[in-house]
Amino acid sequence: MVPQARQIHSKAETRFVRLDDVTPSARAMEIARQTRKDSRMVELILSESKAIIAQKPGVLIVEHRLGCIMANAGIDQSNIDHADGHEYALLLPENPDQSCRQLKERFDAHFGTQVGVLINDSFGRPWRLGVTGVALGAAGLPSLISLIGEPDLFGRAMRVSEIAFADEIAAAASLSMAQTDAGKPVVHVSGLRWTSPENPADALIRPKHQDLFR
């Protein structure tokens, strides 16, 4: 299992944008005024998003084009080189599940084995403080495991339980990767076992018609 921090993968995909090259739209400038954010950053957020979910001064929560609900469309300015006095922003990978599949194929061929690959990122969560690792992309493992129909300790069948397996791996990897200046973008995890079929990280995204909070 090879969890990889999304920043290093975004950098590998050259997902950098120089803010001086961004021209804010009228909508971006109005949202920037309401949220007290840089209008160029807001324009980037809108360009990477399907919809705004919530906003207030200092906060802009959106539905990213990949389907994730997240702050600022995951666009980051930390741990990147703002060269030549210019400000840069780093977007999410273009297609994290596809990137994981490609990495898995290369790892499997090079090492003659079968590995699982994750791209993880740090997300905030409703109702709870702090961020935790989640899987943006996955290949070679089940991202979501259904326990529906499985018996509990007393033989009662589980009715709704599903395990966000990839997110749990991502969160564990994040403990080792740490944040800020730790400089550890890749973690190798061994000893995991599973029997459920593989599915990508986008299997973790709750469909809008099942989301009671949108």
C-alpha cells in the first residue's frame, strides 16, 4: 500500500497557477467581497467547482468538479515555491483515481507485485474541528466496503454499515506524513488484508439525492 500526499502529485502534474495570470470575473469579485478573499483565488475556486455550498467571511465551501465537498476547492498555497516574487496556487490533481491506476500499473510492473495506491489530502469535516486524511484517489483496493447483511456479535444482520476503507488508510498515513514542514509525501503501509472487490475513491462520494444537508 502506497499512500501519496496529493500536493506532491499535483506538483508532478504541474497544476500550478500564477495568480497574476488570473482575471477575476464580476461574480468572483462579488464573492470575494462577501468572503473577504482574494478575487483571483475565488476565480480559481469557481473554475474548479460545480456549485457553492456555503459561504461567509473567511469561508467558501464548494462542490469540487470531482464531486468532493471541500473548502476552497482544495486549492492550496502552502508548501509551494512562490518564485520571483509572484504568488502561486496549486490545484488538485486532474483525475486522482486515474492517476492512482497509472501509478499502480507502473509499481506493479517495476516491482513484480500487486500494490494498492492512494492519493490523500487533508479535509475538514462538518460538526468536528481539525482536519484528517481522506482518499482523493485510489486503485488496487476497495475504497468503500459494505458490511450490509454481515452478522454482528449477536447474529443480527447489519443494515446500513459501510466502511470508508480508503479514508481510514489515508488518515493513518497522514499521522506519519504530518503537516506543515514535515516533508514526507509518501508512506509505505504493509500488512493490510481485504476480501472485498476493488472500487475507486469516487465510490466514497455520497450522491446528492442521499445528502440530507444539501
